[in-house]
Amino acid sequence: MRRFIPLLVGAMLLAMVMPGVVAAKKPATSPVSVPITGTYAGGTVAGAFEITRFASQNGQIVALGTLTATVTDAAGAVVGTATQNLALPVTDFVFGATCDILHLHLGPLDLDLLGLRVHLDEVVLDIVAQSGPGNLLGNLLCAVAGLLDGTGPLAGIVALLNQILAILRGI
């Protein structure tokens, strides 16, 4: 559950800020648009990727939407336009997330072994994996722990992203 705390806090903050934004601005009916720019050997490409929803594909979060772009040559003349439905991966989404690996809680223990008395006070052992770039073991253990979650943590994240997208769209 700890791995979702930063995500939930961010979503709660967004939910608190968004009503004021939505109230101040008329709800939009179009998808959320992300500007796209790039270059190729003969010129540039500029346009927008309109996100319509998020999904989980092959264990990865993807943004589904439509890319509309204009291609220009080196002189700035329009070569053509393109419209394409795409599924783009959402990377580094849960950077620095943590996941619980083990929580062991032992109560006090008193033993009497043939005149030898052993007393052990309460022991609490928490092992938490930290995921992110360079955290090989943390990434591996979080991925393995996620396999045991049934649908996995991605389903919850995708649902939350789609709720945030709906708020941004004013739906």
C-alpha cells in the first residue's frame, strides 16, 4: 500500500485544485492535448497528441490517443499532414515508488530451557523495496511483488489516470 501513497497524495492535491480550475473555465469537450515536435533529415514535424484514455498493455501503462502532425521541409514549406491513432508508453511514472516486501512482527517471548531463561522483547522487521533508476534489486522485488496482486498495481493506476483525465476534460 505504501507504494501508492505518493500517487494518492498527488491525485488528492489535483482533485482539490481542479474544481477551482474547472469552475473558472468552461469544461472542455476535447481530449487533453500534448504538443509534439521533432526533426528528421529534411525538416521538422510539429503537432499534438490528443490523449483520450490510459490503458495497461503488456505490463506497461500506455496513453491512447490521436497524433495530428504537420511535416515541413528545411525551407519551411509544408510537405504534408498526418493523423494516426497511437498507444504511447508512459515512462518513469512511478519513479521512486516503494513496495512492501516483508512485515514481521514478533511479540515478546519467554523461554525456560532447563534452568536457562531467555527473554526476547518485541521485534518488528520491515523490508521495503525502493524502485527507480539504478535500483536493480528494488525494481526486481517490486515487480515480483506486483505479480501477486491479481490484476497488478497497473489496473489501479490506469483507473486513477483515467479519472484525472476525465476531470481535466470536464466530463
